[in-house]
Amino acid sequence: MLYHFSCPSMSGNPNAGPLVFDWDDETGEVTGPAAEEILSVFMRGEVDAHPLPWGVSISSTKNRTDMAAVVGCFHRLPPELADAYPQYKGGDGAIRDLDGNILGYMDF
């Protein structure tokens, strides 16, 4: 299926625009204004994910989870990808200082 996405930026940068691209989930083809940016992330083979600092390995533009990870790091996920975003499965979510004291918990 061919999707057209315009995903608003979630960065605090007022100059950061939306991620606009078309994606064919059957062929993995990515086209449009943000295609080069998206494909360059796939070439690296990994992307930051939430909760930061955490990252995931990515390998295929045909994979919904991989595409959701690439888009969702800095942009609002469209409904078609929201349920595919990788889920953090490690740690207790505690934010600790250098002495190991718990300062709070991550919301994830």
C-alpha cells in the first residue's frame, strides 16, 4: 500500500519542518522531499528511540517497526505507524544521579 505522510516535528526547533514523504510498504520504496533523509538513516543501520538514550537497529524500509523508529524519533508518528513503534524493554525507568540515587522516573 502506498502511504503519504506529513509528520510534524517534535523538536523544540521552530525552524524544523515536517517530515514529508511517500512510502510503499510492499516494495519499501521511499520517495518525496524527505526520502534522502530517511534513506540515510537506514544506511546507518540504527536510530535513536524513546526513551532516550536508547536506540534500535534498523534494516529494512519494508519493515513497519523500522520505519516507525526512523520517523518517530523526532517527528509525530502518523496513526498508520503509531502501533509499530519499538517498545523499550529494559531497565526500571529510573533516572539516577552519578551516585545512583533515584531522581525520578521516565514516563514510557
